[in-house]
Amino acid sequence: MISKSLIIAGHVQGVGFRDWIIRRARRQGIVGWVRNRRDGTLEALIAGEADAVEELLRACRRGPPGAEVQSITEHFADPPTEPGFTKRPTA
């Protein structure tokens, strides 16, 4: 299992990105969370089998319809302590 912390920048708020990533993560057996940040980016913590995490990262580079992803900053991180994949309040 690997775990990564992500900051996704671009036109990523107001386009359903959080719900889109939740659906994809759950389908792929990935645990973690996603939230909007006040600076206009999205933050996520994703953890799961390496192939599933990398597949979700590739999908995030495209994003859902209406999104324009400019960059993704990623770092290895400690895995989440809660089960499932959730939406957190804006930080």
C-alpha cells in the first residue's frame, strides 16, 4: 500500500471535482479524503495499492468535464486513519 498527499491546482472548484474523485477512489478501493482549499486548489490524501493510486493520479491530471488541471503536487504521506473515502470541509 502507498499513500500520497496531493494539491491539485487550476480550475478545479465548482466543477464537481470532489464528488468525481470520491466516486473514482471508491471504485478503485482507495481510502482517504478530499477537500477544497481557500486558495482555490483541491487537497487530497489517497492510499491504496500502488497501481490503483497511480491510476487515480493519471485520472486526476485530466479531471472531470469542466475542470482544467494545471498542476498536481504530490508527496508520499502517512495513510489516513479513517476507513473509506470522504469529503472534508474547506480548509
